[in-house]
Amino acid sequence: MIIITGSARALPGRRDQLVAASIDIVAATRADDGCLSYGFYANLTDPELIVSVEVWRDQAALDEHMGHAHTTDFLAVAGTVVDGEPDMDIQTHTS
């Protein structure tokens, strides 16, 4: 299992666009084979900071997700509305 947590700060005035892009990718990604959980959440003390949590069955499922059009479309939009690089933490768990 792979657990990814991340956060990204929207550029000034661009939060609504980041939220809209996040909403668009959630439904499509939750239908991806191997996606166990996927969501975006608001930081309660910093409204410009959006937090993400993803759980994947394995690396193959994550790799497939990264090649989907809904993922590349999201990343293209995020690249125009996010301030700097998102912070990401990837944890791999084996049973």
C-alpha cells in the first residue's frame, strides 16, 4: 500500500481554480483501479493551503493513475494556480 499526503498553496486569487480542478479529478481518480482513497481538504487555519491524501494498492496502480488524462489535465491546471512546488510525503507499507 502507498499513502501519499501533500499540500499546495494557491496563488493569490487562484484558490477557487485550484479547488475546482481538485473537485474535477476526485471522481475520476476514485474510479481508477487500485485507488483505495483519494481526496483534497481545506486547511482550517490557512484557507490558501489545500491538503491531499491518497491511498493506492500498489506502485503499479499509482503509475497507471499518473498516465491518465484526468491526472495530466489536473497537473496542467495546478501548475498555473499553485505557488511553488507542492509538498509531498510518500509512504510505502507492505503487509
